[in-house]
Amino acid sequence: MSQMSFLDMDFSFKKRKTRREKFLDKMEALIPWEKLFEQIQPYYHARTQDGHKGGRPAYPLELMLRIHMVQLFYNLSDPAMEDALYEINSIRRFVGLTRFDQGIPDETSIMRFRHLLEAHNLGQKLFEQIRAELTDKGLYLKEGTIVDASIIEAPSATKNKTRARDPEMASTKKGNQYYFGMKLHIGTDSGTGLIHSLHTTAANVHDITVADKLLHGEEKSIHADAGYLGMEKREEHKARKVKWRIALRHGQRKQLNEAGRQLEKLKSSIRAKVEHPFAIIKRQFGYHKVRYRGLKKNTNQLYVLAGLANLVLADRFAKGTLQG
């Protein structure tokens, strides 16, 4: 048995766990760590801290992935993540820095690990691994898909090095308000609400034009809000043999009889499940504004966030606490 560290002893005398500690304990249990390590290992084994051959040995992969996950849990910048490792004992314990003689990765090491994930599209691989784990548990029913999109805002100011807004972001109008940023498009299982497909675009791209990228092809029904009306008439969907459950616009619903109103209410109750992963990504994990320039970096991060959101949703579904 290994000797108890000072940090372990400090925790052993605590009378209660904080909300952060409880959350980190839950994520420790939910994340399939070993499977995720396997996805990254082929790209990580020969790296060094400074990225050059013969440089300092790289920090352990497990440490760096855990740090990256904490960054996503709390939407921390690279410098803020380094500070958290020095200041917050519960985070140090979660990532495995329990001894005082262990080196703490600085913000540059944290940034390089993130760049490694981006360079090899490993965010998508991690998402797909988590999806495979949940599929094996029977949590993807594949009877139907709900498609939807949400705007994630980006800085519109030009007070930066290039004195320009991000060219990969765009403006769009929703209601009476304009937004500048990107869109996160997702396809979710109509039974459990888990994300099975993800796509990103600039904010001005119409939802209906990328809906085909959110379907797995085995669904018997497709659910969407009124923004997707006419979707079934597009060339890429003409061969699909599915039931189209697209919501009517507000003015159209006013003309319905009682049976029609009840049908629209049923459609709405199913579509509500697509809001759960958006809520986790944007509210719980705080990703309501982009952190980086360009779609690629943000998409890589959103893939991992989508995987984490699926784990949280699957846990709620298993406990029977997920409601439409």
C-alpha cells in the first residue's frame, strides 16, 4: 500500500464534501478513462514537453488528459488552468497531483496538449469512443432522431492583434436580435436525448442545409422545430423512408382542431429532449461563448463536451431523473 500523502491526510479530516468534490467524483466514475487513453496514446508516446526530440520527457498522458477534462468542466483558459492546479486541492487530487514533489504542468504544456488533440481531430475520436461505450449499454435506441442547432457567440470586437473579427464566424438574426459567432448542430436520439451526431458552421448557415449530416440513416422518424419545415423536400432526403415530425409555425397551429393541437404538443414533448445536451454544454460547462478563433479549435472542444454531456445525460437516464 502506498504511503498517504499530505493532501490525502488533509482530505481525510474533512467533515463534508464540497459541490466541486462531488461533481469531480461523479465525473471520475462516469468517464471511461482507459478507453480514452487508448485513443490518444498513438499520437502522444514520442512527444516531449517542449515538442522537440531530446527535450524534457512529456508529462504522463493520464495527467494531461485529466487536466484537459477539468479545463472543459469549468471552461478555464490555459493560464487559469495552471493557477487552478496550484490553488485548488480538489482539482489537484482529481488529476493525480497528490505529492508535493510532483511537477505541475505550466500553461504552455497545457496548451500543447490541447493543440495535439486539435491537430489529430482527437476530440471527435474521444466523442465516438464515448458514444460506442453508451451504445454497448443499449442507450442509443435509434428509432428516431431529433435535430436542432444553437448559436454560440464569438467576440465581435476588433481590438486584437489582427484588428479583425474571426473570418470563420458570421452574424445572424434570431428574433429581433443579431448574434455573431458559430452554430452547433446536433442530432440526438429521440428516446434518450443522447447526441449521436455533431456539426459546426458559421452562425449564418441555415439549419436545414446541414441537417443531413446529423442523421445516422437507421431512424424511422425525424423530429425538428419549425425552422426545418420543408426539409423532406430537399434532394438529400427524398429517398428517406421516415415519418417527418416537423413542428408547425405558430400561425399554422392556431388553425388546428383539438386533435391537431394534441399532435403538436406530442411533437414538442419529444423535441424537448434536444435541449438537455445544449443546457449541459452551455450552462453546466459554461461554453456559451467560443474560446478560440476558427471553427476547427472550437469544434474539437465541442466534440469532447458533447461526449461529456452524453455521460451526464446517460447517468440521469439510468437513474430515472431525466424528464422531457
